[in-house]
Amino acid sequence: MTLHQALGIEKKNCSVFAYEKEVSEKMGEERGEAYEEIARIYQKAAYSQSSVTEDEYMKMYTYMDALLEALKVHCSWRKRAVMKWVKGLY
């Protein structure tokens, strides 16, 4: 389970870019655009020999914080407790 799955975005066996529309629908257009940038950074980190810059790292960290805030709004306290203490997601 990932943070996106906790928000109701189902896992697919495809490119990370395929999730952009669903992220936009669930979390808003602004988050969808941020997700596209995050997906590009992820692919650079995973498939390129160049390392992630400090700026890119901060963008990833900021996006993760926004996901955690969205979880606080959309998930029950029980679900958040399981994600934090049992599954170690955050």
C-alpha cells in the first residue's frame, strides 16, 4: 500500500504518468500538475545516471507532505493509525 492507494487511487501496472488524471480528479488540478513533475523526477532518479538535485528533492518532500495532509482530511483516524504504526507509510 502506498500513500496514493490510501487516498483511493488504485495501483495499476503501468507508467507513473498514467496516474496523473486520477490524481487530478481525487486531489485537484494543482496536485495533478505537481504529480506530473514528481513523476518526471522519479523517472530521472530511477533510470538516469545523474543524481537528483536539492531542489528536486525538496519538491518531492513538499509533495509527500501535501499527501499526508490530504490523508488527514480524507481518511479516518483508524486508517491513519494503521498506515503509520502497522504499515510504516509515514
